[in-house]
Amino acid sequence: MYPSLGEYIESVKYAADNLEKLKHLTPVLKTNGDPYYSQGNYAVVFKMRDADGKFYAMKCFTQEVAQREERYKLIADQLKYENSDYFVSIEYIEKEIFVSSNFTDETEFPVLLMEWVDGEPLDAYIRHNIKDKDSLSLLSYRFGCFAQWLLSQPFAHGDIKPDNILVRGDGTLVAIDYDGMYVPAMEGQKAEENGTPDFRHPKRTLEIFDEHIDDFTLASMALALEAIALEPSLLYEFSPKDRLLFSESDFLDISESRLLQRLLGMLHTENMLNLWTLFFVAYKKMTIPASLRDLFRMRLPDGKCPQIKKPKSLNEPKSLKQTKQKKEDTLSFTVGGVSFKMIRIEHGTFMMGATPEMEEHYYDEEPVHEVTISKDYYIGETQVTQELWQAVMGNNPSYFKGNNNPVENISCFDCWKFIWKLNELTGKHFRLPTEAEWEYAARGGNKSRHTQYSGSDDIDYVAWYWDNSGRQTHPVAKKSPNELGLYDMSGNVWEWCDDLYGAGYYAKSPSVDPPGSSSGSDRVLRGGSWGCYPGNSRSSRRYRKTPEYRHYCYGFRLAL
């Protein structure tokens, strides 16, 4: 037997007296003085914080589950080796909380400690954004990335459903509630939970417990999300609370499913055709072959990529073995044998636009205005090279060939496709920089020497441009870096940014983390190129083209 909810509440109120290893944590209190909590079928989760103001989730159990301690320790061991933002680390602590209970003679009970994730459940996010088709399309794409990544792992979540997928403030996804997880160390065991009927395969049983138990669920949810993105009204027609179009009855007899008949009439896009295929493969076989996982890769309509809020940092408990340290100044990644670096840019405030050091400028660089970048971020040490593009995409569109030359002859759409695939391969959330992030980094961030070009007033020192390029691109990082260690921010190739271009945007842009114009069709390019005269390589120079436009002067660099 376990304590009641009320008994746990009384104990958590006085956490310093009743916790052992975690006595440095205090409960977050509601206005009535009770701890903030949420309750499920088998447990109650309390929101806790430490002296530094960081938040954690502490799960206390209200029902017995067989082999709970062994299972959670196996799950914790698996997750601590996962370097992905899709899952969070956990720590199971036996006999951690003291509770005086009327239901049992025991007085010490286990807790599960995990990162507190700020976000809203997937179904709530959909309903809050039901009139924003761009956000729904991006959500569908992101879920496809998540599904493809999860299916490539040796473990399974076991109970994927909207309540167990949170959408963070930046729109990225994280899975929570790992009670039903399968990890390789559990091979041969039976499941303790069987998933949720409206989302699991109809033939799934407790005896079926392996890395494929999520396959059908992911396929059905991906199909539903894409359908909602195309026709948001489907949500009101087929989805009461806690469902996502499909119900258990649809799976028990698909020939009688009114929803599937409706979706059959929507197979006019590549996304829907691919997801329809995945759904029926998973329905018939209960698994999705590795050869078909790429079908989860979504295409956004017209290449749209709506602006979203900057990610909030995750609060992680100090007691977790895999607690992350202070942000590294440099992050290194390797994909397909090709390595690249990202440089941390500390947040700060700068003057954006045609500042006095710019000897010339265009009208769209005015007015000069103060901009604050509120969060640290990472940006590529160099422009994306042809070698890295080849490793990710399997081709090289560049006009000027050279493994270490910047990839060029690419559109903004091409950049997004590369980033989508890179994120699928790494489980990270690479992106294009915003125009403000790009200029802040080009100017040297909070180390700026206020030079005309990125790192110097002498363009030959830092850039390949018309007079010194020999009419071609050059290997990255051959000129001198700027104050932050970034190469070729001026010259070599123009760099696509994520913003929509607005000629008069500076007069009305937000002062904090400006996301770019809300209207228009062109995308911003920055930095100048090998084919430009010096003025185009100034740090404040703005340029734009339609996102489908390709040119051998156009490349990009990553942000994270």
C-alpha cells in the first residue's frame, strides 16, 4: 500500500524534514499554500525547486507496480546515454520521502526525479493554434522528425499519446511519462502497461514488448496531425478531448471507419500519401521497416517556416548523474564522418542597422535601432561546407566544387530540407539564424570592435570578394575570423536567414528578439559573396530573394 494524495501533500509541504537526498528541494506552492501537483492513475507529480530557482518534477507513487524499482533503474540507465532533447533524464530514488500514512505501516517511499519541462500537451497546443495553419504544419513536420528518430532507437516509449508529448515554448517536442518504456535490458520481459486504446495497435498485448510497440501509434498520430494541418475542422468533427481524430473503434474495424473514409479523400499531397502508406503498413505488420522510415519526413506547404519563440533552457536537477554543465563555448558534431563546430554567442544588446562605422548604406538599413538578443545561442563557426552537405543529403549542388568550400547554388527551401534531415539524424534542433542573430554575431556580439566588415575594417583581411576571389568561392576559414571566432561572415557566399524580408521592418521591429517581417515573400540573405563589391559585405547590409531562388553566390550557416 501507498500513501494517499492528501498524505503526500502534507509530507511535501515540509520537504526539508521529510526528504532525504533531495532535502535541498522545496515545493512550489499554490495560492492556498498547498504544493503544486498533478495526479495520474498511479502517481502524483509535485513541482519542486532548488535554491537557485531551478524547477524539477518529483513523482510520488500511489499504487504498487510490479518490478517498479528494477524497471525505472533500467530506463534511467538507458536515458542517461541518450543525447536528445526528445527525452529527459530521470533518477529513481528508493526510500526517499517520509510519509506518515493511515494505509500502510511503511514510512519511507520511493520518488522519481526528473527535469521539469515547461510546455503544454500536444492536444492543448493544437486547440490553441487551431486557426494557425502554419503552426499546425510545423507541428506535423516536427512530430514526423520525432517519429523517425524514435523508430531508429533501440527502445520504445510505450504510451505515446497527446498527454505524453509536450510542446515547449519554442515549438519543439519532448516525450514525458516513461512508465511503459521498453529498453533493450528488458528483452524477454512482459509489459506492465499496454498503452492507451485510442492510440495503440488493436492486437497489442502485454506479451508484445519490444522496440516496435510505438510503431503503429506514431504512424496513426502522424497521419492525424497532417490531416488536421490540412483541414483543422476535422478536430471538432472527430476529436473529443484526449483524442487525436482516431478512436479505438477505427482500429478494430478499419473498413467501417468513417474517419479513414474521410482521409481517403485527402490523399492529394505527398505527405498524406506517405503517411497513409505508413499507417497501413504498421496496421498490417505492427512494425515499420527501416526502409520506410524516411516517409515520416514532412514537407511544409510552400516551404513556409513560421517564426516561433526562442527556446527556454531546461531546468535540470543537480542530483541527476547526467546533469549538464555550464554551456560550452564550442559544440562539435560529426555526421557521416564529417565534423563541424558551433560557437556559443552570449546574449546582449547592440545597435542594428547603418551605424556610423558603415561608410555607405541602403535605405532598408535604417533606422538604426537597439536590439536585444535575450538568450545565448550557437552559430556555425563556418558556412556549411560541401563535404557536410554531401554527408547529409547525398549530393552536391555546388557550381564551384571543393569539399571544404561552402555549399552554394542552393535555395532557402534547400537549406530547410538540409536542416530537417540533419535534425532527424542528430535529434537536435538546428535552424537558420534570424537576421538579428546573424548581424549580432557578425558584429562580434558583446566583444564587438565596431568594424565595418565582420572582424575588421580591412575587407581583404576577413573576406573573399570581387577583387580578391578570382571569381569563385574559396575553402572556409582561410581568412581571419571575427571577434567571436566566426569565419567568412563577410564574403565567400551570401547566407540565407530565416526571416521574411521587409524593407521598412526596422522602423517597427520589436526591440527584443525580432523575428522578421510578418508579411512579404522574400527571405533575407546576409554577408555578401565572392562576386560582390566591398559594400555588400558590410555587417549591416541586407539582401533578399524569393526562397526558391538558387544561385552560386548563395549558401548558409547553421544556428542552434
